[in-house]
Amino acid sequence: MRRQFAIVLPAMMVCGIGAVWQASLHSADKPKPTSNQLLMRDKLTQVSRALEGITLDKYDQVEDAAKTLRAISTATGWHIVEQTPQYKRLAKNFQEQAADLERHAQEQNAEAATLDLVRMNITCTHCHQHMREQDK
Ligand code: HEC
């Protein structure tokens, strides 16, 4: 029993030190996300809240997620330095799709709300692709 401890304990300590070292390495090379990136990450959370709401018949949650998504989209508009016409169009589409989702959640229309969410997902991708093309 003693012998086992003698092996296990140092092994655990080495792992522990390794984990702390790794964590410090990661925090060092990860820049702090910008406010825009934080808003965008919240979009992911809100989309999954909307999907969960539709799945579980919790339409209040869907409505709330749709409102938040629209608010985030209006807010992020201010953070983009250069808004191309295409960007503006995609942002406007996204806000309209969020408004549709909100309305369909109020009507408890699962079919229409699901389609709204799919449309929104497509707009997410289109806007990100557009941004990447701008970077090139
Ligand atoms: C109208 C344009 C537009 C739409 C629509 C859009 N995004 Fe974005 N998204 C951006 C821009 C611009 C960035 C880059 C932000 C930055 O780096 O400052 C971004 C970045 C992101 C990121 C990465 C953030 C990071 O940590 O680097 C995530 C995640 C994201 N968006 C999620 C979404 C989701 C989910 C949707 C749809 C529900 C969505 N976005 C819709 C413009 C958009």
C-alpha cells in the first residue's frame, strides 16, 4: 500500500504541475476577445437557446433568444468600421429573420420558427464568408 502511494503521489504531482503550466501557456497566447467577438459568441448561445426552446415547446425562451439575437445584431453594427453594402444587406436580413422568429415564437408555430432559424444560420455563414473575402 505504502509503495503504491510512493508511485501514485509523485505521478499526480507531476500531472498537476503539467496542468498549471499548460493553463498558463494557453492564457499567455490567447488574446482577450474584443467586445464584438464576445457579442458574436453570445449569438451561438442564443441560437442554441432558440433551438432548445423549439424542441421543448418553450416558446418564451425562443422569443427571448430571438429578441436578444436582433439586439446583438443591431449592436454589432456599430462596431464594424467599414460596412460594405453587402454587409449592410446581410445584417438587415438577419434582423428581419430574427423578427420573424420572434413573431413565430409568439404564435407557437414550430414549423415556421424552425425555418427562421435555418435561414438565420445561412445568414451567419454568408456574412462570415463575406468578411473573409474582404480580408483577402
Ligand atoms: C451581418 C454580419 C454577420 C452576421 C449575420 C453574423 N455575424 Fe458572426 N461575425 C461577424 C463579424 C464581422 C465577425 C468578426 C468579429 C470580430 O472579429 O471582431 C463575426 C464573428 C463571429 C464569431 C467569432 C467570434 C470570435 O471569437 O472570434 C462567432 C462565434 C460568430 N460570429 C457567430 C455568429 C452566429 C452564430 C451568427 C448567426 C446567428 C452570426 N455570427 C451572424 C459578422 C456577422
